Amino acid sequence: MNAPLKFTAESLAKEAMALQTKLRAGLETLRQVEDVNYGATSKEEVWRDGRVVLYRFRGEREPTSQVPLLIAYALVNRPYMTDLQTDKSIVRGLLERGEDVYILDWGYPDRSDRYLELEDYIQRFLGDAVDHLRESSGQEAINLLGICQGGAFSLCYAALNPDKVRNLVTMVTPVDFHTDDNMLSHWTRNIDVDQFVETVGNVPADLMNWCYLTLKPWRLFVQKYVGLVDILDNKQAVEDFLRMEKWIFDSPDLAGEAFRQFIKMFYQGNGFVRGDIRIGDRLVDLARITMPVFNIFAQQDHLVPPAASQALGGLVGTDDYTEHSFRGGHIGIYVSSRAQREVPQSIHDWLHVR
């Protein structure tokens, strides 16, 4: 026996009328929408090396923390996801709690950056920014917050320079790149990355975006744009949607040599777990990370599965290791209302007692 239909002619007609109403309202809404900008918080440049810039965020009050907190983001996206808009800003939440927050902006590499290596990003750019903050603040060591690939960079830096990092926070950071549920790792494991980089030079941002979007093709190519219809009569919601779209597609190209090294040592070689990552001529030993570590991972993360991040606890040398499980995804951990309540507070509370 066939199951009864879950719709009627009347319900279809009603839905069609509702759609027409939304589309008419959308025409008016789109006329009102202005060019969306990002960044809820004022900031000032305090250090620079070529394209790489260190910014200090300025909150509504002076920070109470004496130890600078430096955010190191991934190379593949722009770091303003941490400060997207007033009600979606991890940075703003940290400032309100008294942290002295800085962020490293890697810039947009061009062909002249083709041969930058991971040593340049980790020891030169990140390392020199850390040294600048140590000198300007009078602190022997600073607090470091590494996010996603920036977390992997921060782990390398902390292992190579443990005396310069007072507390280490990692957020949605991949550590074990060979977990069974890591789809991105499965894709990259058999790539001939040497031939790829020799062919393209710097890795085009559009190609990287395509790879990330196709990890969730239905959700990211279809569902979110269908869902846009539901908010066409809400100017604020449309602007929020466009701001997120702007971030997604505002991606830098990747320096070819650094990309080659990262794919080989991390995604293909699983170097953190095997203990054979080399930055320049130095071996990265996560057991040398003896400072306190706070590892935040997202339960529904499709880019960095929880197991990939939780592997950190068994590799670091510190006795002061803490995990925080966030109920959300890789992007939700920055922009969801839950994240605004939970993430800055958990980081601040953890740092405060140390």
C-alpha cells in the first residue's frame, strides 16, 4: 500500500504564495543592503614583516591582563573570522574580559612568496611577532592562541621555543591527521604534491575553496542558498549572510613551498604522531611542550574531527593539559551565539587561574 502524500494542493498553493511574498520582500531588502564590512573592533598595526602584520585590538576599556594573548590563524582563510561583526566576535569577548589581544595577519602571498617555507611562517613571522610582544610587554613569555592550521604552527613554535610561551591554547587544531573520519586527509594522502606545486606554483585560493566546499556539497552548494529565501525579508539577516560569504571567498593564495611541506609532513606523513616533523633543521618534539595547554575542539567539526584534535593530550609533555568540547562545528565555534557565550569565557577562565 502506498504511503499517503504529506502535502495537498492547498498546502502547495500556500507555500507558493509564501515564496512569492518572500521574493517580493527580497527585492526591497536587496535595494537596502549596503556593502558589508567585517571587523567589529578597532585595531592598530604594531609590527610588520613585509606582508605579515601584527595588530593589537583596542576594546572599550584597557586590558587587565599583563600578558599579551597572540592569535595565530590559518593561512587558508582570513583571520577576521575571529572578529566578524559585533555580535559574532571571539576577539570582542576576550577584550571584554580583560585580555590584551593581538592577531597575526599573514596577508596575501604573490609570486614573490613562492618559496616561503614553514620555517619562515613559524620561526620568522610568528617567532618575530612573539619576540616583539615579549619586548613591548616586558614579559619573558606570552600567551599563544593557535586556531586550525595556526594551531599546528603554534604547536611547532611552542615545541621549538618553550621558554617563550607561557600558556598555549589550541582551537580546532589538527594533530592526528590520519583518523578514519578525516575526509580531507584521505583526499590529500595520495596526491603527488611535488608535481602539483611544480605545476601551479602558489596554490590558487579558488582551488582550495572548491576543495573545502565539496566536503559538504549539499549543505554548502545548495541548502544554504535555498535557505537564503527564508531570510530575504530581513535586512540584518541578509547582511550577516553576505558577510559570511565574503569571508568564505576572500581567501589568499598559498605559498607553494610551504604548502608542499605542510601536505607532506602533516597530512601525508602524520608527523605530529610519528614525531618526525622538521622545521628548518630542527625536529619538532611535542613532548617539549611543558607549559599549560588548553585544547578546544568542536564536536561536529568536519574539517578537524574531534579525535584528530584530542590526540594532542597523549603527545605533549605538560601535566597541565585541559580539553574543552564545544557543541558545534568548525565555523560555529567562531560565530554561533553559543560560541560567544562559551569560548571567550572558557579561555579567559583558564588563563586567569594560571
